[in-house]
Amino acid sequence: MKVPFHQTRLYEIHSRIFCIENDCKIDTVPESFFESFAFRTSNEIWLMGIWAESEASQGIARSHQGLRSEFLKAKNPLFDSDILSSPYAIYEYNLNPKIATVDSLSSFRQKIHSLGKQLILDFVPNHMAIDTPYLDLYPNCFYSGESLNQNHFQHKNQIFAHGKDPYFDGWTDTVQWDFSNPETVSLHIKLLLDIAKLCDGVRCDMAMLALPDVFLSTHGRLGVPYWEKIITTVKEHYPNFKFYAEAYWNREYDLQVLGFDATYDKTLYDRLANENKSPVFDHLLADLSYQNKSIRFIENHDEERALTHFGSKSKDFYSLLTFLPGVLLSYFGQELGNQIKLPVQLGKRDLEIPNQTIVTFYNRVYETLKLRSEPLERYSLEISYFTEGKIIAYLLTSQKSKEFLLWNPMPHLMDGKVHFPFEIQLPHQIENIVTGEYFPTQSPEDLKNGFYFKLEPGTAQWFTF
């Protein structure tokens, strides 16, 4: 089966650590960043954590013993000055002056536009920092309570709820927006219209928490319709503005229907992590419209580093993701094989020695991705199996190149033959992008009967010709 193929590559930057380590602000980013493979092969740059910092959140982070143990894994010795606020306990939607001003961000955005890239920033719909000035300006838009407990705090003479989800106690550095109040929706539209002047899209943190029924299950009050009105209104002013959703609990499709351009595919991530990976095959048979609006990743700032979590198979899994439609998310340091998860409150970290095997792999990947050109088409290839089971086999074609990928989700070795939809010609040897190994190719006569493969469990082969 042949279908049109499009993939957007999104590169997430931990902006505070990035600017501190490079002694720069956004408009003075080193030229080496723009020359890096990670930047050059991306379509969009997500500057995570660029909004004004909260002193209250910073104070809580510095005194939180549970967080400190996590901080010490990434920075040792650890000093209070290394600990910043949570970038998801936003003080207000003004830029952090340590990172950018409106003019400097505009300069950065113009530069990446000139290089064919777009800019993504954060939007946190569910909550603000507990010391946000919005609490005094718009008190009716925040969720009030009647008694103090672990999920509530007092601000002046009023009690407010901490931001939370249905399953855990609240985040103590945050205050919950009230999604049962239509004024909150109107205010968020105003905030997003201002944000849309600065960037090309937003990644919306924990987007499903604003769904009316989720708000009801969390706080006991039915929310008003939220996302559809917000997305429709913002896109009336900025038609090409993108909304990306961090989403879990099988609410991804609901959010896509409400207008999101793409939603996290945590299901795929979890299935790749499972010892039995065969459910991946079924997951990738989902409707193409859903696939085209899915954000795939093997790491981001919330997850363990890919090399830590998946080990050497991270190369195989990332290779698979490059053949999936939608959005491919990569995270700052992933291309270096970093293994230490960075708590979002940290402003400094212990530097890691790049893993040369991973660096070399990503260099091969980026060189391959550079050859892709629109329009692209993807074929799901027919297989003759010599072993019981099934593999994933895709062929990508463009004007510049052809690539095919084979991936074995089974817990045992698989072999067989792949059948191409047209006659192919291969050089006398081909390189597996995943491992860097070269394989002698079969004769043209043998290829007429199919391309022979032999795959260990969980491994991939990725060839170009």
C-alpha cells in the first residue's frame, strides 16, 4: 500500500541550561548551533522554559528534599544557585530576561525562519506559579477552595487550589486555573494571541487536564468547553499557528478532534519499552489521519534519557520513528548519547562525555535525512516469512533517494524476504544506517524473488539506495 508521507522534525532545547552553558542569550546563540546536524535537519525548534521565572517556585525547589535527590544525580556538588524555578510554574507570560527579550526572540525567530525553521514555545493551560501577579489581577479565574490542606494554600484572605491531575496531590508551587469559569477561557485566548505574536506554535503542557470531564474528575466541577474555542479563535488570527498537546490517558484522539495539530504518542513509547513489542505493529495500523497527528519520541524532558531507558536498542527505535508520519521529537543531548535525566528546575548540570557510538549513529541519520525531499511516498511492503511472526517493513521514496526500513518487534529471530512494488537496483554493498555495517547485496536475479532479511529481536535495518 502506498500513501503520501510527511514528517515534521521537532528539536527540543532546554533553553535555560543551553543559554547558561553557552554564556549567551537567544540572539547571541553560537553559530555552531546553527551548523549542527540536530538543528539543520529539524523543521521546528522548541525553546522549552523561556517564560518568566517564579521566586516562590524556586524557593520550593531549593527546599524540596525529594527533588534534591534527583538534582544530585545530574549535578554534584549541588549549590542553591544551580536550582531555578520550574519552567512549568510560570510567573507570567513575559519572557525570562536572562534568556530573551521580545526583540532578541524576534531576531532569533527571523534567523531560523531564514533557514526554513519555525519556533515553538510552551503554554501551560492548567496552572500558574503560586506567586503569579495574575492571581491578584484575575482572582475569579483561579479555582478557590474552602479549607487548607495539601492541595490548597492561602493567598491574602482567600484559599486557592494547587494545580493537579486526578491521580496525585497538587504541585505545591502552582495555582489551578478554574476551567468552569468562561472568563478563564477568554483570558487564555488573550494570552495565546499575545504568545502567537512571538512564535509559530505552542506545546501545551498536560493538555487533557483542561477537558471538561477531566476537570470534573480532578476538582469536582464540570469544566466549560475549552480547547475548541481557543484553537479556533487563535487560528482565525494566525491560521498557520500550531497547537501540540502533551497528552495521556487515551485522550489523544479527543484532543485531535478539538483542533490540535498533533498529540503525544506515549502509547508507542511504552510499547517500545515493553519486553513484548509485537503490539507496536497493531498500534501503527491506526487510521492515517491519527498517525499524521502523532508526536513520536524516545526521550523528552519528562522521560529518562533514551540510552538509559532503551540501551543500544534506542538506535533501532529511533530509526523506526524516522519512517513514521506526524512529528518526530528529539531532545537536547539525545544526539550525544547523554544518559543523565535533567530535572527541569536545574540551571546547571554535570557535563557528560559524548557516547561516540551514538554520535556516529546520529551523524549517519542526519546525513540520510538531508537527502529526503518532498513529495515523499511510503509503501508498506509485502513479506514472505520463513519464521512465524511479523515484521514492519517500509519503503520511502522521494525525488532524491529511496530508503527502506525493516524492524523486528518479535521476541525471536525473524527471517524471510521483502517484496518491493517495483524493480530495484542496489549497489554491490549497502550500509545499515542503524549499525554502520555494510552488507553485500543480492544479485538482480535474486532480488526479483525478494530481498532476504534476518533480524534479531527488536533490531532494525535501514538502507538507502
